[in-house]
Amino acid sequence: MFIRETGCARSARMSVESNVGMEIVVKQLIRLICLLALLQVLPVAEAQGVNPAVPALGAEQLASLDAVVQEEISAGRIGGAVILIGNREGSIYRKAFGNRAKDVPMTADTIFDLASLTKVVATTTAVMQLVERGKLKLDAPVTRYWREFGRKGKSGITIRQLLTHYSGLRPDLDLQGRWHGYDKAMSLIAAEQPTAAPGTSYSYSDINFAILGELVRRVSGEPLDVYCATHVFQPALMKDTSFAPSDLARVAPTEYFGGTLRHAVVHDPTAYRMGGIAGHAGLFSTADDLAAFARLLLDSSNAKPILRQNTVTEMSQPQSPAGAQRLRGLGWDLAAPLALNRDALPPVGSYGHTGYTGTMLWIDPISQMYVIVLTNRVYPNGKGDVGPLRKAVLQTVSNALGPRTDTQVIAQCPTLAAFYASSRKYGNGPRVETGIDVLEAEHFTMLQGLRLGLITNHTGLDAAGNRTVDLLHRAPGVRLAAIFSPEHGLYGNRDEKVESGTEPVTGLPVFSLYGSVKRPTDAMLQGLDALVFDMQDAGVRFYTYATTMAYAMEAAARHNLDFYVLDRPNPISADIVQGPVMDPDLKSFTGNFPLPIRHGMTIGELAELFNTQGGIGAKLHVIKMRGYQRNVWFDQTGLTWVNPSPNLRTVKQAALYPGVGLLEGANVSVGRGTETPFEQLGAPWIDGKALADYLNRRQIAGVHFAPAHFTPRENRYKEQRCEGIRVILTNRQQLDTSLLGIEIASALQRLHPDKFQLQKILGMVGARSVVQAITEGQDPRVVVAGWQGSLEEFIRLRAGHLLY
């Protein structure tokens, strides 16, 4: 009867990835050669215990962590923490901070409620041991081991689907009734009905792991806590790990409930009702014990490993269904390896998990490192926030390890080698075929006999990395006669006006559409039959490639030329539409049509919209993609990310660009000339701490802010120290990027009204009413509400031009 979470809190708990074209071809070739060689040598290297190029990392390189943790304590987000970072040899950094209870200092041996780390440390390990012994089969239905479970449409759910959270079951049991006891929980689970067909959608579910804990009991004949103590914790020498901690003096308090302090009692309300022993929560442990566990998973040479190395490899490989929206291993979450540029690396390689109470364990086979963060965000008042600390710790370790290439990553990790070799996403071609792939597959039939002009840049590539320029130049029956380049030039490396010239491989003229002219001239189009457009857009109104396309379509219409658009994905997904619709009289090169800031359309769909609603009337042909779904982000398409312009280097930066980029018309730096453009914003006159604190109090969904300083090497405030903020993206699906931009603008106007040049963002915002509302001090959420009517009108207009 102890109902300790509101619906919102439970939801939060449950919710807790020279010639540039030729360079890319060479890179793809090198990658393929390395992979083929790798697949030959990996078994030998593994047999000899070789671990190539493991980076050396010492405590001095992690010293900045002290300030990171202290800042979170000072901000009141946590009361204390234990941070432990190590490798297969032992601990590198191990420190305790703050207090674990009122007036009780935190110690490095404090015992914490691990919350959902129970899922991977206890339950997943137990399940995989039973799989190794042949007592469980991953693809067997649960009903093979628990017959009653099959009621109400659950007979098809497999153990693998439970481990990957693709079972179709909801996140948790209801807590409204007065139920108690482990057996009662199992009867409620048996009566559950799936909310989706098994294997079709991802839903992080505690029910999944409660079921797995019960399967361990049924198959082994021992309750989960007894089994894990005997077969996991004791062999791993995890002396302080159990479902019932005995050394109460070292246990961090759980929480205050009804005015009473709960101590050494599981926080999770469902596990609490089940008696504290459940497959999804209930385990207590220390940082040292988790480090011992992590070392066993990293080191397969141990005389008595708790799991075989091939089992660990399988757990840390993607096991989600084909086409899944979320990559999961068996029990474990997956992410890129720890590295400075981890956002640009494949979204697999390291694996880990977090817990609602404020715990985290992350293991990286590439660097042979593990990262442990233990704190208790629910004590004393349930209002703590460990998210910023987790991210900052991982980022600090990643920065210390430096950047890596994907070839290096593959060469150092059998898991990734196997994944690359077998996965369609990274090994045998992308899931999404772009317009040029489709055109190529059809042997360029529709372009036969035409004399073409190609509007493209370095992003015009097929799945194998071949340039569209070269493909059309070589295509039989097709004559490529001219090339047109947009802003940033043919090679995407210029941040100023670009002159026309000659393409060195084909010898064809390259006409710049971002130099003395921005529209194709009559002379440029002389003798052409058609124009072909192929380049990667950013999905944002003020990104200029769409305007270049519109101008070229107008020129094609005047000359009665056919116009072909080879479609490509919207990199920030095409199912989200956000921001104010542009005032028609503000039409410019950074906004050619009354679009919202984030328009939710592919470049081909924009062409259809411009042609019809913009009255262009060109003879338009859009070559649609195959296998594309509008809700996917670029890193879910299987395509290789190529920076569409010099300062959009990762999908994360592309996600933040509609919001942070909104400000760059004003007297601020958005990080151009640094390693992380659009992830930070500043100026010499900004108070970074005050700005970060103000924005964090605004509680903007999907982002967190930290004070930052940087010195741009170029662009605005070149070689000047800028104070400001780092924007930490926590959930890209939840983020309203236009609200983000308005919130930052409003904060700057409030904090620095005599310095911030608000009126200069009008061109990016595109709506006078919005800038006026900020000037008047209106709440940003009221400002957003004010543009919803026009946004809904655009969405209705947009619906008639969607191709997917």
C-alpha cells in the first residue's frame, strides 16, 4: 500500500546513441580493407591475448572530475557521490564526495541501492549463465518455462525480447491496488496483456526483468537472490553485494517516506512490494564490487570467469529486432566507445546501464575502461538529479582518452568486428537507399539521352561512397555537362563566398551559386536538357541548400528544363515540426518560403511544396528513397554521416542547430571555430554561470546547461575568450529546438539587456511577433503558444506534399 511515486515520477523513472569526394572513396576502401584483414587476424590476436593500442590513462588526466562533482553538490542536485574509474588492472580514480546522510561523510565503501543496475549485474548475468548451461534458450518462448505466463496474448514473447525490451509489455505493474508479495506480483504479471506485438516496438519495462528473475528461480530451483549470491557474487569476489545488505552503517539512506527514514530498503516501489527481491531492482552494492564485476567482463583470461567471453560479446552486441528504433544488447544499453569524438563513432562498442536512484556502470572494451557513478538522488526529498553528473563524468573520461577513428575502434573490439561483418547497417550496405542509390540501381534509365547540369556538393554520394558527379559522368547514355555548387562550395569546406572553377577529375565547369550570383544564369544553363539536385539538407528553414534548390527550380522552369531531385533523409527526423512560421515579407536567402524553423520534410518533399505552393511550376521529378521512415534520425538510417557543412559535424550538433543557430545573427558566438559548434554559446560579455543557472531553472525538456568558456579560432570573437554555456542534449525526442532558441534569447535579454542585440536574430527567427514578445519580456512558453495556430496551418499544408 506504499505508493511513493506520482505518475510523472514513474514515467521519468521508466524513461531513464583537397578532393573531399575522393577522400571519402578512399576512406571507404581503407575501411573495407581493414575490416577484411581484421576478420582474418582477430581470432589469432584474441588467442594470443593481444589488445592493440589500449590508451594509457592516469589519475592526473581525470583530476578535473573533482570540480565536476563538487559543482553538482554545490548546485544541490546531489548530496554526495562515489566515482570510480578503472581498467582491467585496477582502479585509476576512486573518490568519495559530500555526504551520504545528514552530517555523515560519504566514504568510498558506501553501499548503495543499485536500482536498475540489478537488471544487468544480477539478472542478466544469471540468465546468461543458464543459457551457457543449456537450461534457457534465448529465442524460446517464456511459456516453455512458465506455462501460465502465456495468457492474454503473451505466448509469443521470447527471452531475447525480454532482455532487449521488445516484448510489447508495458513499463511497470499498477501500484494503485493494495497488493503485496512476490507471488501476487507474479500472478499480476501472468494476467498482463501486451500493449504491442512482441518484437515490434521498444518499451523499457521493469516487468520484463521481473519475469526474467522468476525464470531464474524456476529453471535453477533457487530464488534469484540465492542463485546470484552463489553463482555470481561469490565467484566475482563481490563481498558487499546482495539483496539484503548486512553492514547497515555503510548503507546510504534510501529516502524519507511519510516522515520516516527508510534505510537499507529498496526504493523501487514494485520491488519493495515484492519483498525487496526482484529481477529489475533490489540489489545493493559498492563501487569496489562493481569494479570487480566490470573487470571480469573485460578480462576473459580469468581462471574462473562468471561468463564466457563469447557470452559477454553476445550481450554487448546489438540484439534488437531488424529495423529497431533503439539498439540494445542482451540486458545492456549500447553506445559509442569512450572517446572525445564519440558522437561521430558507431553507436556500439561500449555497454552500460543506469539506475533511477542515481547509479551508473559503463564498460568500454575499446579502451578497456569502466566508469562507475554511485549516488542517491532520491535522498532526502526525491528531487535530486544525477543526469548532469553522469554525462559530465563520461565526457571527462572521453575527453581524456582523445579522439578515435571507426577503423581504430573496429580493430580493437571483436564485438564491433562481428557487428560490422554481419550487420546490414554497417557491413553490407545501409537500410535506407537514397535517390542516387535508386537511380543507380535502375541504371540511370530516366536520364538517358539528356544533357545534365548537376547541383551538388561533397554530400552527393551513393551507399558505397561514390560521388554522384562521377556516377553521372560515367553513366552510359547520359551526358553530364556542368556542375553547380552551393554555399560552402563543392567540397563543403568554405565559409565565405566561393568562386567558380573546374572540377579536376572530370574537367567539367563548376558554377558557384554562392559567389557573385546565387541563381543559375542563362549562360550557365545554355544547352542543358535537365538539372539534377543531390545534396544533404539539414532539416532547418535557415539552412541555405533548400533555397539554392528553389532558385535552380525557378531557373529550370524559365528554360523549360526537367528538374530531378535525388531525395535524402531529413537528418533530424521528418516527423517533428517546430517553430514559428516565417513572415512572408521576410523572404530571403536564409528563408525562401514561409516554413517553420524545423519543417519536418525531406529535400524532395520541400521541392514538391515549393513547386506547387510557391508557384514555381517546374517539370519536377523526385526520385524517392527506399526503406525510409520519417521518424528516423540520420544515425538510424545506416548511412554514413558526412558533414553537410563545416560546422555541422555530428547528428547531435544537427539536433541543436535549429535552436542554438537561431541566435547567431546576434552578437554571440555559437561555437564556430571550436571543436563543438552549436553545442555551446558565448560572448565576452556573458555571465556563463548566471546564464546556465537561469536556463536550468527553466527546466527545458531534453537539455541541460553547464557554464563554459571557449576561444574561437575563427568567426565571431576570433581569439577572444567567450564566457557562456554548454548545451548538453539529454533527449533529442523531447527537445523543442525552437523553444530552446527562444529560451536562450529571452534569458540573454533578461540578464544582459544592455549588451544583447536581440533585434539581429529576426532574420533567423523569421517572425516579428516573436522578437517583439521577447522584447516585452513574455514567458517563452507563452511565446511558443502564440505561434501554434500558424504552425498547425503549415502542418495541414505540408500534409499534401509528404512522400513517406
